[in-house]
Amino acid sequence: MSSASTSGSVARARGLTRKQVMSLLGIVPLGVYVVAHLYTNLQALAGPAAFDKALVASRSSPAFLFLEIFGLAIPILVHSWIGLMTMLKGRPNNLKYGTLRNLKYTLQRLAGLGLLLFLGAHVIKARILPATEGTHETWQGMHEALSEPITFAVYVLGLLAVSFHLANGLWGSALTFGLTVGPKAQKRMEWFSMLTFLGLLGMSAMALYGFRPFMP
């Protein structure tokens, strides 16, 4: 085998490893965190007191800061970095190959970029600004924020991006790890991905409604 061929094989192996790392982090811990975070936000349906109590309970563990740094912040940085490097190497060809999967490939990248912007806005609005006042986010604070048209629109688009990116990421992860090799397996995974997307979207919509935006 030539040195050029060997180098190509090594490069492909490294690329696959990076994709596996990105996929794994996208599911555990990030995907698990998204579901848990939405579940906490669903407590808003029960009213301000229930949400505030659930939020305090979710952060009462002494290991909370450790989990935020090593179970959330670092995985987000690694997942995002690998994703951005993958995007820079890729070239969109939707005009040449107008298939649904090709469209989802492009939407996955766009959702990822939008998600990064949304995360930045969410951290500033829900964590940094309340911290500067010596407090944390509350039901009332989220109600007031989501009653601002721009903020509400950002959250709607952000949650749409989260739901699609995670659900479609499950389908891509199954391919990356070789779990869906045949057409039938891929089709089943597409249905599972679609149901996951609808489930996450439903949880997001109910959580938003729980904060009663634009209501007195």
C-alpha cells in the first residue's frame, strides 16, 4: 500500500472517530440534558411556585457546578467545534441533488448554527442577567421575557432548532455507528427521528405556554 493511500486511510479513520465523538456527545450528555431541561420547564404548567421549586431542586445538588462544566459546557464546546470543522470541509449540493436527506443534511447544519446563537442568548437572558442581580431565573422572569415579541420569537426558533437538531442527529448517529446499514433499518430510524422531533416540539410548546407569554 502506498504512503498516500495509507495517509488517506488514517485521515478517514480519524474523521470517523471525530464524528463518533460528536454524535455520542450530542446524545449523552447533551440530548439527555435537553429532555431533562424541558421536563423542568414543563413544571411551569403547574404555576409559578411549582416551577420555581423545581428549578431550585434541580440545582440544589453540590455537584451541580461540576455537572454544568464537565457535563454540559465542555461537551457543547467539543460537539460544536467538531461540527463547525465538518461544516467547513463540506460543500452544499442541494441544487444538484434535491433529495429529502440532502435537505435534512443542510437543515441540520443551519439548525446547529442557529442553536449556538440561541444558547448564547438563553444563557445571557436566563443565567447571566439574573446572576448580576444576585438571583436566578424565576417563572415571573421568564414570563416577562417571553412576553417581549423579539425574545419570544428567538425562543420559538431556538426550540425548533433544538428539536430538529437532536431528533435528526439521532438518525445521523445511528448511521455513524453502523446501527442502520440497510434501507429498512434507516427507514425505521427516520420514523423514530420524526416521532422524537414531534415529541420534543410538543414539550417545547407546552413549556412556552406554561410561562403564559403575552397574558396578564
